[in-house]
Amino acid sequence: MLLTITTTHRPASDLGFLLHKNPGRVHDMPLAFGRAVLFYPEVSETSATFVLALDVDPVALVRGKGQGKSSGGLLDQYVNDRPYAASSFLSVAIAKTLRNALGGSSKERPDLAMLAIPLEARILPLPVRGSEGLVEKLFKPLGYDITIEPIPLDDKWPEWGPSPYVAMTLRATCRLRDLLAHLYVLIPVLDKQKHYFVERSELEKLLDKGEGWLAQHPSKELIANRYLRFKKSWTKEVLERLGEDGPVVTEDDVVEVAAPAEAAGDEPIVEMKKDAAEEALEKPIRLHELRLDTVAAVLKDKGARRVVDLGCGSGKLLKRLLSEKQFTEVLGVDVSSISLEMAERRLKFDRMSERQLKRIRIVQGALTYRDRRIEGYDGAALVEVIEHLEPDRLAALERVLFEAAKPGVVVITTPNSEYNAKFEGMKPGQMRHADHRFEWTRAEFEAWAKPVAERCGYTVAFSGIGEEDAALGAPSQMAVFEKTA
């Protein structure tokens, strides 16, 4: 079975530093069930390809260490597809032979290890056992372009049924460590089998390799269930622990909302059900629209031209930014692929002129992991975003935004919890959105923002959005950070 990884990042020879494998050598590594041969058939300034060829010994599968007291070997029969099909054996080979790359470390190129670069991975033959469209269901939410080529079985044996084998190619601009983690977890999920006994340690492996992406994956329950060999109690525990990382969005979480007059005859606009509920609460004071208008106006007033909307959701702020000629480049980032699809629909990407398409880009990404795609912008906006993070993840956001990305101006809005007392029907302590992890008072917001600004070289100014109550303040609060140097 083969795994190939190709990059066109320049210089492409840097792939050797990321994989910790010298492109000038062939690496032969013994494994408990066979051997892995690692080599580079192509290395140039513009393109490099790495190959992991896994040779599984079918006799060793039967005579090797058992997977439990009832078994005499890794597999209990000689006739099977394990020596020939990409499976959990390939996942183990990735972990054993590419351990440092999977962990995201590179002694010679530490910055490169954290950089999203163009990558193409090809695996064959890959068994896909399950519902139709399973490959797309697993990999598309992670931002991959996917090509699937069926590998037919021998026509002489029709009784064998349809072939479960394919050659799969994935393309994305991402970190190598993320690509390897996705393959490590999802190859056994596609196969629906494992060659070894699944102990509780597999639960921790899943959480470790799924960090930063599994919690937001719309099929995380299916992934956990298959990866853990349908051990329901472990799957439940994984889902509970993943829940600490924030909400997961699926198609069941969206609802159609009334389209604006100018969109009559278009496809219906959709919105998150939970977001729609919050907007309904704030609608009498037109807070949602006012918040977006205010943020766009601040970015314009501060002279920003290249702007990133972090947590762009369905694209409402992006639409406002595109309407202003001052903003020459607009980037939207969100962890939810469904939200990004809604943004594309709202912005009418399919009808947008070539000139406009050059100004706008939307990408999938998490705000608590460094992403070079968001670095170097004049301005950044986080509109009602921070309250969706667990408080202990705010430090990671601070590092990503203020220490790594370093935009010239950052505009952050968040609810003013003091004002909640004025909303009809809200109980004491209740939050406006079902997925909010906290809602701050004005003093709490300032107590967080001022030290961040001082530590990271920014000034910060605070103001309210919406009509202010003499005692409770405005319904929403805003901090505008400006870089001092």
C-alpha cells in the first residue's frame, strides 16, 4: 500500500525538513507487521514528492503478538486484505515512521512546521466500507478537494460483489501535521476495522490526534464510533470531552430566514437556528445590524484596507466590507464549513464578478491555532466571537491574534451581560445564546482587554453599541485595539 505526499511550496525540498527524512536517502524501517520504505521519487525547487510504501507480512499477522487472550495472532486467518489495503496498519506506520512530523515539530524549520502549505496526499488501495459519500463526508468539512478513483475487483469473480477499494487524492493548503493527523484518524474510520485490540488508550489517541479539528467536525460521532470499534460508552465520553471545545454545526442547525427585498427570487437565505434565536431577542433594538454597521465603520475610519473577519459565520459583515471600495482585500475565517457555505450563498460567489472575487476569500480555520493565512492584515474583526470560547482557550486566541497575526487594528464586540436584565423573558444568569461560554460585564471585559493590550503593544478604547441605559450600559460592548508600533 502506498501513501504519497506532494508539495509545490518553494523551496519544495523543505519537505524533507518537515518529514525529518533526508531526500537523498532511502529509509527502510522494520515494523512489527512488516516494513516501511520511505523515499523521494521527485525533489526540485518547485515540487517534491514523498512516498511511504508499506509492505505487510501476511504470516506475521497470524503469528505475531495477539490482540487478546482469545487470539493467536494479529489476525486469526491467512486470507484477508490486510497486507494489501490501506488500513490501521498505515495509521500505525505514519505514527511510527513520521512521529515528529505528526507531532508538528521541525528542529531546522520550526516556523515552516506551523505554516499552511499546498499539499497533495494520495493513498491506494483504500478500503471504504460504509454509506455512499463517506469519503466526502469525512474529508470535505476539513477543507480538502477530493478525487476518488474506484479500483475494480476481478471481473472473473462477480460473486465477490462491488469493490470497496479506491485510490483517494486529497488537496489542500494546510499544515503537514494536520494532514497526517486527519489521515491517522480517518483511514481506520473509512475501513471500519482495526488490526489490533482496541483498548482504552485508543480513546486518548483519538482526542490527541483530533485536537483542533474533531470537536468542530459535523460527523464527529460517526468518527468516534467507528474509530473506537462501536464502544458506546467510550464514544459518549469522547463526545462529552470534545464538547469543551465549542459547538458543532450540522445542517440540522440551520433555518431559512426572510431574504432582503433585493434578493427576491434568489435561493433562500439560511441562518443558524441558535443565532436566529439570539437575533430575535435583540431585534427590537436592531442590535445585530447596528453592531455590524459599527464595526465596518470603525475599520473604515481607522484606514484599514486589508481586513480579516475572524468567526465570519454566514458572511453578514463580509458583505458590508465588500460594499466599501476602501477594503481592497477581505478574508473570512470560520471553523464551520456549513457557515462558510452559507457565506458563499449570501455573497453570491457564483455570480460575483472576477474583480470582486479577487477581493474576497473565505477559508476554514480555528482561532486558537496559529494560522499564517491571517497574518499581515491591516485590520481584524471578531464580532460576538470570544464568548463562544471556553475561558481557558482565550490565552490561545490572544497568542494567535495579538502576538502572531498582529493586525494594525482589532475590533472585538461581545454582549454586555449587565444589559440582559432589560430583555423580556430572560432569567437571572441566563445567556443570550445557547453556545455562549460566558458573558462579561463591562468591568470584566476591560479587565481582560487592558492587560492583553499592554502586553502585546496595543492601546485599547472601549465603547457601547446600542442605546445606553444609565445604570446597565449599552446592550453590546466594543473594544478597539490599535498597534502602537
